[in-house]
Amino acid sequence: MDEQQQTLWQFMLMESDKLLNQTLQHIGLTFISLLFAIAIGLPLGILIARKRALSGTVLGIAGILQTVPSIALLGFMIPVLGIGAKPAIVALLIYALLPIIRNTYTGIIGIDKHIIEAAKALGMDKAQILFKIEFRLAMPVILAGIRTATVINVGVATLASYIAAGGLGEFIFGGISLNNTNMILAGAIPAALLAIVLDALLALVQKMNFKNLRKTLTILPILLIVLSAFYILPSAYGSGLKAGFTPEFMGRQDGDLGLKTAYGLKINTVVISDAVMYKAAYTKELDVISGYSTDGRLKAFDLKILKDDKGIFPPYYAAPIVLQSSLAKFPGLENTLNLLSGKISDSIMTDLNYRTDYLHQSPERVAKDFLVKNKLYKVPGKGQSGTVKIGSKIFGEQYILAEIYSMLIRGNTDYQVETKTGLGGTKICFDALLNNQIDLYPEYTGTGLLAILKPDKRLVAAVITNKDKTYAYVRTEFVKKYKIKWLKPIGFNNSYALMMRQKQSAELNVYSITDLKHHLDNN
Amino acid sequence: MIELIGVSKKYGATIAVNQVSFKVNEGENLVLLGTSGCGKTTTLKMINRLIEPDGGQVLIDGKDIKQQNPEKLRRGIGYVMQNIGLFPHYTIEENISVIPKLLNWEKDKTDRRIIELVDKLHLPKDSLKLYPNELSGGQQQRVGLARALVADPSLLLMDEPFGALDNVTRGSIRKEFKDLEELKRKTIVMVTHDVQEAFELADRICLMDKGEIMQVGTPKELLLNPLNDFSRKFLDGERLALEFKMIRISDVWANLHEASYVSENRFSPELSVWDAMEKLRSGNLSELIFEDEKGVFKKISFDILMRAFNQYKNTNQHG
Ligand SMILES: Nc1ncnc2c1ncn2[C@@H]1O[C@H](COP(=O)(O)OP(=O)(O)OP(=O)(O)O)[C@@H](O)[C@H]1O
Ligand SMILES: [Mg+2]
């Protein structure tokens, strides 16, 4: 059945096991981190309500932590805590901290001081005043903070899938990469419902009168712990090798599905973001990863590509794809873009990627160095004949290609260039192109075939074995279907590849995917 | 017994209380009187260590309170706040039983005591399960009093206990309060800025201004023998009414003539001049007959009473 025609409901039924599992993980993640955030935030809130001089500093730090973008925060966690549950929980708890500290603080300092004085006058000691009076009176405000934190956590927990911590993000980000709307919705709808339901429930508790609140407050902590338990920490570090695959790879025929059907590979697998996957392999948290054959980190982290001896990974030759209307609008553009054709081989691309990803050179600099070296660089013209908009997906190689094209266009034509980099995955980039928000972006033949065109299996099998056939097929179909033209291939093939650490590969004598299968079966 | 010796408190440059000394005897009711901001509340709070003085000493039954655990100290002193300060999240019953809980009383004992207080303070019985915001201001004030009295402390500090009430309610609660048997054996320090209230309830009054004591004495002493201009001026506005209420027929007894006849209607000389005048006026009478415990009869009319009153004042002032 074609995925496009499958209804959302059918998808959810088919994937109900995964869906349930992800939802439980999502709830668990949300509440474990909430539990820790309360355990830390409440005492801190009380502390700064007692020592007001500290309040500026503490709230300031919590505020700054909250403005760190979630992806970056997860990134910072990895060197310290690795991947998986730990960094995800810590990151989530950091986001939940501010509303809890702030509301505890304002809740307590907002109490009528005469009431506190009365408690003192009756002979209550500090602890009694705190637990019997301040806490209880501040509770509606504190609950409002917990409510905010919960909703934030449900949202941010979708990002946990970036670092192999599971949750509904696996579907959401897998769906975005695979251009599969059903998959996106299967993750996004439960996540949204979760946020709405939890918000409504906590709103009810928050608005209770003192009598009902008292009863509820005895149940709440127990509920919190029970919900946290949904997240059974993945007992990943069992025996054998551990694989980390991107959400995209997990859902693809030429990915995890192909590994299972063609090779019969059974390996302990977690879902993880491309951004942290290589590092995790390097630090031995993962053994096998689904990388890209031209990724610079291959070089940086000393990884070895396992030979795809059964040929399940189709060719991914890169070429710019351009709206035909744009080619007509900007004469000379096609020739200019084709200047790059055949100029970048696999090893050159790996090297360029290595410079940006690992040496942290800017894509502009890497692009310019490359063009100068290849005598393709020209001083930019005035750019008075219109603006070409170049898009790119959200990873380094695409940034570099976008820069190279931008410099080529400025140097060789009278067009201005606007780059829209970081357009997420294939779906976002391709939609931007279809909707005329960009004129071109670099795409890969395999992606065009399997993620965009999605022809039936027989046709895929017929064209996928040969790189020229694949190219010819997508070229014709794109013009027919979308009025988009594939220009000449750039040269390199950035296909999927399984990779391991060089050292481990040598130690285990695993050089191909078949070797890997045998190793797994024998251990 | 409470004794303050040279107690002072500063807030920055403001001297809230300056070198205050006084003594409150067992069972006595001392009223701190003065205009707003003169340091009454501050003085009161230094007696149960809600405020720590900058200088001086507070002794309770001869012991320096600084040496005592503040929580224990406070559990033994009833305190009625200027702002009532009931706990909004506690029922009335829970509000009253705070101290019994702190003192680990048995439930039975607490319950019995609460029922007793509800009865004495004329609180509606079904109010025990209600929350403070479901009670009227006057009822809340009674709960505040019940909360302070529950453990039957021998000392009671009260900061404008009737402050939040309208004049009519205030008068009637004050009267009930005065008649409460329970309060008669307690040593009480009470704050007010209402002169009438002070004269009605005080055994002695401590008149304060700008953190300092202007005069300490019985209501009569303050009225008849003000020590300084401040004391005199402070009472001037209500002097006549206060004097009429304060001075009794027994005080002017010597200045009255014996009655030449005896009537059925005889009054006690403990009646104040004010009350005697009330009786003359309301009964539309021209004369009243009084009889003292020795069986002596005396007669007053409005004129005779005024003359005797003036004579009494002239002989008792300045000395
Ligand atoms: N916490 C404080 N900080 C600074 N100044 C204070 C503080 N508490 C009281 N004061 C000042 O000390 C003085 C005495 O205050 P206090 O509350 O004892 O007055 P009071 O006689 O009870 O007045 P009122 O009849 O209005 O209740 C006032 O000038 C007041 O402004
Ligand atoms: Mg006061």
C-alpha cells in the first residue's frame, strides 16, 4: 500500500505498539524530569524567599538556562552525560526549573505577612510555619508553576528522540525526514493532546478550594511517581553491540527496514539525532551508526564504513534541483550551476565536511577556499538583475554547497543571492521549493526517488541498482510531476552507510554488513 | 507579672520605642494608649519576642525572656493581633486548635475546650467547620480571641482587639469582654488608640507619644492629675464625659446631704455620675435616693450632683 494513500488512522493502528511505547516514554520523561525539577525548584524557591538578596541571581540563572535553545542544551549535555535518558531528563528538568522556582518564590512572598506573624505569635517554629502555613497558602501559585513546567516538558520531550531517549519525537522527526505526514501527525497529535489534557487537569487542581486541595495534594505526589515509572529506563547496555539510527533511517526501506529484510540484521537499536550520533559512536556509547558516506565526522572520529555487500543503500548522487520557472527567469543560471558538475568527489566532500564539522571553519570560508583552489572563484558582480534564492537542509554539507553555489552565481552572473539555509529535512526544503519560496537546493537522487517520488517497489528495484538509471528516472519524473529540473550531478555519492569505529571493526573482523550479521548471530 | 526595664527599639533613624519601663501586676489590665505610630504595637511585640529590642530587658515572672526559647514562650502567652490574622486555609476549629496541637493535647481535651470557648464567646456552633472568610468581621475577631485563650494562658497580649469593628458592635463586644470571667484572672496588656475603650477596660493606662511614656496611672489619675501638657491635652476632647463616667457617687458621697426620707427605689453609690444622670433623665425624675453598705441614705438632684462633682474635683486635683 502506498504511504500517501494510507489514512492516519491506519498508520496509527499499524504502528500501535510503537505509538503506545513512545507515548508512555513521553509521559514518563515528562514526569521524571518534573519530579526532579520539583525536588530542586521547591527548595530553591523557598531559599530565595528567605534570602531575598539571592533571588535576582537564582532567577536570573534559571531564566538564562531556559533561553538556551533546546537542541543546544541537549548538545551540551552529551559530553558530560552521554546519550539516552540521563541527558534528556537533565535538559528537561532545566527547562522546568524556572517556572517552579519563580512561582514558589512569588507564592511565598505574596502571603499576607500578618498571617505569618500570627503563626509565629502562636508559637510555631520555622518548619511548622513553612509546611503548615506558607506551603499551603502558596500552593495555588506553586501549582500554576508546575502546570507551566508540565506543558513545557511535554513539548521539549519531543526533542528527546534526538539523543536516543525515545518519546513521540521519534515519529515527529522521522516523519519530517521521510516526508510522511501520517507519521508526523501520529507523533504530534498525541503530544498535543497530552499537553492539553495535563494542562486542563492541573488547572482543575489549581482552582480547587482549600478543602479539596488538601485531599488532592496527598494523591498528587503518588501520581507523579507512578507516571514517572512509565519511563522504564532503557536497559540498553546489555550484551552485544548497540546501534544508533536516525529517525529517518528507522522508517526507510533503504534503511533499517532493508537491513532487516535483506540482511536479516537484528541489533539492539536506539533512535538518535544525526547531530550527536557520530560523537556517540566515538565515545563508545554506540557501536554501529547509520551515517552518511561523505560526512566529515567519519574522518574526525575515525569511523569505518561497512561495505553494503547486498546493495540495499541506493545511490545518493547530489545535484542541484531548480524550478523550471526560475531557470527561465534567470538566464545563465543553469550553466553557472553546472560549473560545479563533476568537481566534488566523495573524498573531497568528506574533507570539506570535515573542515566545517570538525575544524569549525565557516561554510563561507570552506566554499571560498575550495573555489579558489579549483580556479572557479570570481569577484562578485553588482547583482542588479534579480535575486536567486538558494535553500539548504539543516546539515553542514548542504550549507557548504549552498555557499559554493551562491559564490558561483555572484561571480558569474549579475544576480543577487539570498540563501535560506537550515530548512530542516527533505519535506520542508522540498515544500519550500514547490511553493516558490526558494529557486533551488541541492538534493540527492536516492532521496528524490524514495522520499519524494515514492514509486512502487518494482520500479524502485528496477532503477535503484544503477546510479545512472536512478538519475535518469528522477530527472524525467520531476519535470513531469513538479516542473523541477535536476541539473548535472556534482560528483559525490552521499549515500547511507553503516559505520563502526575503525578499531572495533578490525578487532571484530567486521568489514561488511554481512560480517556484522554473522558477528551478531554468533555472539 | 510583666516588667519592662528601659526597653528601646530603633528602625533606621526612627526611634519606635524609647526607654520604656513599666510593670504589669498579676491579674492587672494595662492599656497602652496613644496616637497612631507612637510605638504601641512595637512595645507589645517585644513582650513575646515577635520583635527583639535593641536595648533594655523584658522580665516575665522575674525571668528575662531573652533566656527562653521563643516558641515555647509564645505558646504560653495569648496574642490577639491587630489584623486578626486567622489562617484562611484552616477551618475555625483548626484555627482555634493550633496551640493545643503544638502542645500535643489530647483530642478530647481540645474538643471540650473549644466547645466551652464557643459558648463563652457567643460564636455560632455550626461555624466550627467553616473557613474564616465565611464569618463576619465580628465573628472572626471572636475566633481570634478564642485562639489566644484556648490554652488558658496567664498572660494575654491584645493589639486593638476590637479595631476592625464598627462602633456599635465594638461597644457590645467590649461589654461582653469586660464581663468574661475567664479574663478577670489574667494579666493583660492591651493596645488601643480609643480613649473611651482605654478608660472602660483599663486598670491602669500607659499613655505613649513618639515612642516614649508620657504617663502611667489609673484612669482616675490620668484624668485628674495629668503629669504634663501632653496628658492633659490628650484627654481634653472627651474630658467631661470621661469624668462623669469615672467618678462614682461614692466618690462624692461626703459632699452629699443625707436624705430626709427613704424611697422604695434605692441605688448603690457604685453608680457613676454619668449613670446617675442617665437615670434622672430617662426616668424624668427630679431626685434619686442612694444607700451605702452602712445603711446611710443620701439624696441627689441634678443641681446637687453637679455641685458635689465640682467640689470633689477641686479637692482632688493637684494632689
Ligand atoms: N518594621 C518596621 N520598619 C520600619 N519602621 C517601623 C517598622 N515597624 C514600625 N515602624 C515604625 O515605628 C513606629 C511605631 O510603630 P508601631 O507599629 O509600634 O505604632 P503603633 O503605635 O502600633 O501605631 P498604630 O496605632 O497605627 O498601630 C512608627 O513610626 C512606624 O512607622
Ligand atoms: Mg499598632
